[in-house]
Amino acid sequence: MSQKPMKTHAELEILLMAELRTCPECSNVDAVAITKPVGRLWGVAVMRDGPHIRPECRKKIWEITERLCNKYDLAQEPLAGTESTIGSGPRSSHAGE
């Protein structure tokens, strides 16, 4: 069993966005959402202003996600529909696309 601290989707999203806000190449990223695991990393959906995510930003998202995956485990959360979700909306793109 892993000894890494547990973080919720929301906690990890806050950590990821805090780092992205310091990266000029990611200035058009408005929000991120941690999705189900993809291989050894989590999937990251990206909401942005504009039609594309810059390649440099895509790389930065991958680097940050990899670092967070190595540091934290994703906490199990209640199934969808079992709790109220405030402010959720459609996801616009995945960083890996």
C-alpha cells in the first residue's frame, strides 16, 4: 500500500492551477480538472481561452502532473450523483490531445 498523502480531485486541481499560473506559456488556461487515471498518471482536462493549448504548456501540464502523481495519491470520492456538485460544467479539452 502506498505511503503517499491522499488528495482529492479538487485539491490536486488547485495545486496544478497554482503552478500553471506562474507559467507564461499557460496564460490561456482558465481551469483544469483531474480525470480518471491514464496509465500511471491522471488524466487532465483543460479549459482554456482560445482554440489550442500551446505545446510548451502541454509539456508543462505533463511535468506538473507527473510530479504531483509521484507525490500524492488520488483520494476515492463518492460516486457521481451522491453529493451536490456546485460550479461543474463541461470539459473542453484534454492536455494529451
